[in-house]
Amino acid sequence: MSYLLRFLIGGAVVSIFAALGDALKPKSFAGIFSAAPSVALGSLGLTIFADGKTYTAEECHSMVAGAAALLLYCVVCTRLMLTGKFRAAPVTIGALLMWLGASFGAWTLFLR
């Protein structure tokens, strides 16, 4: 039953965010609004009912730390590839390792 509820809530939230992304200009916002926020909101909503508000708050803090590490990854990839001096594969692999370090660092400093 939990999986069916996740499917229905996730589908509804993804559809709402996809419609929002489609309505906004430029169209590059469509991908931003259709994926991560909808899945995160659906997961947090279900977690509140299943495990309570305290556990959900901990999960929310983890999501924020992961988002900050992802922002760092995106900035590094964009800066290095826009200079035109580096190829995409080495940049993304190196930045992925940096993202992993930033995620574990945030967990160690703030979430542990």
C-alpha cells in the first residue's frame, strides 16, 4: 500500500512541477522543476506520516546538505567547461569526487 501511495503522490507532484516548468520561460527551467523538488516533497510528505516530524527534519537537513554539495558540483563543472580548456568526462569525474567529499564533509560537520 505504501508503494501505491508513493506512486500516486509522486506522480501528482511531478505533474504539477512539470506543468510549472512548462509554463515558465526559459524552457531550461522545465528540467529543474520536474525532477528533484517533486521527488523530495513527495518523499518528505510520506516520511512525515511513516516516521514522524523529527525523523523527517533530519532527512530534510540531509537533503539541504546534498543540494549544497550538488550546487558546488554544478559551479565547478560549469566554470571548468566554459573555459574550453577541459573535456567533459575528466571534469565531471573529478567534480563528482569533489561532490562526494563535500557531501561527506557536510555530513561529518553538521549532520552527525
